[in-house]
Amino acid sequence: MVVGVGIGANSIENEASYIKRHTDPQIFPSIKVLEIDGKNIIAVEVYESNDKPVFFKKYAHKRVGKSSQRMSSSEMRKLAHEDVPNLPWDAKICGDASLDDIDEKKVRWFLKEAKKQRGLDIEEDMPLEEALMRLKLMKTDNLTNASVLLFGTDPQNFFIQSEVKCIRFKGTKVTVPMIDMKVIEGDLIDQVKEVEKFIFNHISLASWIENLKVQRQEKWEYPPRAIREALVNSIVHRDYTSTSKVQIRIFDDRMEFWNPGRLPNGWDIETLKHEHESRPFNPSIAKSFFWIKYVEDVGTGTNKIIDWCVDWGLPAPEFEFKGSSIVVIFRKSKLTDEYLEQLGLSERQKKAVHYLKEHGKIDRKTYCEICGVGRTFATKELSYMANNGIVVIIGKGRGAHYILKI
């Protein structure tokens, strides 16, 4: 028999507020008023939560037959360690890890940096456990995989595969001797810093003095912003269930970033070259890197890498899928001395190309100065380079200059 209930002006709002106040994590139910046999009833619909268990008034309950019984602490620990369908790997509970495995100084640094970069509203001196809960890196007294990788004192004690192997090869093939090799351990944020040190120790930095400029001009052979973006992507978006490691391979003619993992469903390599949404493989790790401005979390990373390399005078980077890894390849300019020789360029024109590779543009006056020729001869040689698709002229009159087309 339907008894029905009285419905006041704020009954629904009060019920929803009561449930929200007394549940952890908070539950936002769907509450409706239905009429049955001419009487009002309240229907409360609660969707299954990904964060289990859900506490009501500080206790968790389970359904046994037609009754609800309070869960024991051992049952809650067991539930916390069980896999939740569709829950990302980095959001799952990390085995036997405890707060003793977290470097509190790293968390404090992170909170300070995140507040500075993105205005994160978590105080630097907040209790460690509460801070990790607010960052969604801890659940019911259990650390997630992401929290250990980001702030662990020894993440490799839990995930031995979470290393980065850096190799500088001699020549252009993996079969030749290695000049240097280093395995970078530690937390993910420190890995970015240490891998960058390795990379910049093994790539060239050109320097020169420009007319009317006191300070020396410098330029790395690969754009630093593109290096940082490709490196962070390989660490943030890799598949940490794979036994493979992230690899950075540096050759005489190129640099490769090997990221163990796969593309999101429905994507292929071409997707990375065009506008696309952000679908991080490890959302918790990606969000943490976003807070400290290591990533933007809008799906523009690969597009920026392409633009930065092209603007640097390099070929567009290549994206490949090899075996079980996504590989990003930076190549040096195709304008090698051998290639310029095949085009029949003079020594003066070769000198102009090298100048362009370092400075980005050249005008007729500069060509005359560095090559020791007159204006007519400079115009003739620059026109030859333009007709052969090496350079393209920009602008007219006094502002006219040439940039590399290849």
C-alpha cells in the first residue's frame, strides 16, 4: 500500500543537501517527485561511484540480501585494492605504498609551484594527507599509482619500468658504438629535469656576433620548447603497465623520443598532426603536470612541436608507431653540405645557406658582406637559389629578405 509523503517548498533541496553533506566522496543524487495512486512519493536515484567505498556519516555499508550492513576495516581495504572498471591505471591504488613512501618536500614544492603557475587553491602548509586527497592522488587512506610516481621517494621500488633510458649514439645507426648512456630514475618531475640535462649536454649550441648587437647570439640545433614538449609527452602519456622504458636516442642527424604505449581508440598517426582533443592516457599525472605548467591539457602539444621545429628551420617532426611504442623523430636540416653540392651551389651560396640556418633570414646587403661580392652578383646568386627551391623572397624594396624554403 502506498502511504505517500508530504512535500514542502524546499523538501527536494533539503534532501539533496543532506545526502551531499553526509557522504564522502560527495554524492549528488537525482531526486524526483512521483505520483502513485494519487499520492506523492520521493524517488531517489544514486549512480554508482568510481570512488569506492562511499562513506555515509563516517561509515561505509554493503548490501547483504535485503539489509545494509556496516563494512569492516578489512573489507574496505580489500575493496580499495580491487580494480574498478574503466578506472585509469594512474588513479588505481598502489599496493602497499604508504605516506612514508612520499617525499613531503616534493609535495610542498609542487603546491607552491602550482599556486604560482595556475593559482591552485591548496595551501602549501596543508597536512600532507589532506593535500594529496585534494589533489585526488589519495583515496580512503591509500595512495594512487600517480602519487607514487609523482612524489615517491623511490618510485622504481614499486614500478621498475618507470625509468628513462638516454643514449647518445655515434653516427646515425643504433648498431654503432654508444658515446654515452644513462638511466634516469626518481619521480617523474625530476626525470624531466635530468633528461633535459642529458639532452642539452649532447646537442650543439651555435653562437655568433651580429652587427650592432653587443651580446653574443646563441641557438640550439633543436628548439628547446619542442624538446620539452616531446619529453613531457613521452613521460606523461606512456603506458606504465608495459615493461618497456621511455627512451631518448640522440644520433648525429636526428633525435628520437620512444614512448611505450598506444594511441587512443579511433586515432592514428595522422591525428597527431592535426587539431585534436586532449585524451591523456594517465589523467591524474597529466593534471598534475598541468598545474605546474609542464603541459596545457588542450591537445595542442604535437601541433606546437611541428610549428616550433619548422620555425627553427628544421623539417617537420615525424610520428611513427613501432612495435609497442609511439616514436617522435626530430631531424636536422636536409640542407647538408652533400645535398648543397648536388644542387651545384658555390662556396658563397653554401656560406649563405649556413647563415640562414643560424639566423633565419638574409638580405642582399648581408649576402654582399659575408660573401664579398657586389649587389648585382648577390642578386644573381640569390635568384639562382630561389629558382632551385632553396630560398624564398619575402617582401619588396628595402625590406626584402630571403628565408629557407626547405
